[in-house]
Amino acid sequence: MTARVLAEVAASITELKANPMKVASSAYGDPVAILNRNEPAFYCVPAEVYEKMMDRLEDLELLQLVEERKGEESISVSLDDL
């Protein structure tokens, strides 16, 4: 079966086992596709990239929540009432 590889750099699991930091740094901050029998098994991304991805996903989830609640009636509340 053919699979899309969504990274410019790829490495085998064998290469990853032999020298994980070399594989991770070989893409200079971009994701690395880790292949098992020439099929993508997972992607190795730097911590900074992963954190940005998680922040972006959270933003998208919050945006969806805002869109869902956009038409709801608002309720005025004073700080003293809280």
C-alpha cells in the first residue's frame, strides 16, 4: 500500500534507534517522517513545533465554541453580583 509522507525528511526506525538526536536534528526544526517498512509510522517534531501545534489546536477549538455561541442571547452582569 502507498502512503503519503507529510514531511520533507524521512528516516527509518533503524536510523532512529541508532541515533535519535541525529535524526531529530537532520531536518533543522522541521518534522521528520519515521518509516517502518517504507510506510510512515509516526512523525518526529521538535518540542517547539509541537507546542505551537497544540496552541493552534486549542485556538481552533475555542473559535469553534465562539461560533457555536455567537447567536446566543447575552446576559448583563455586574461585578458586584458575582
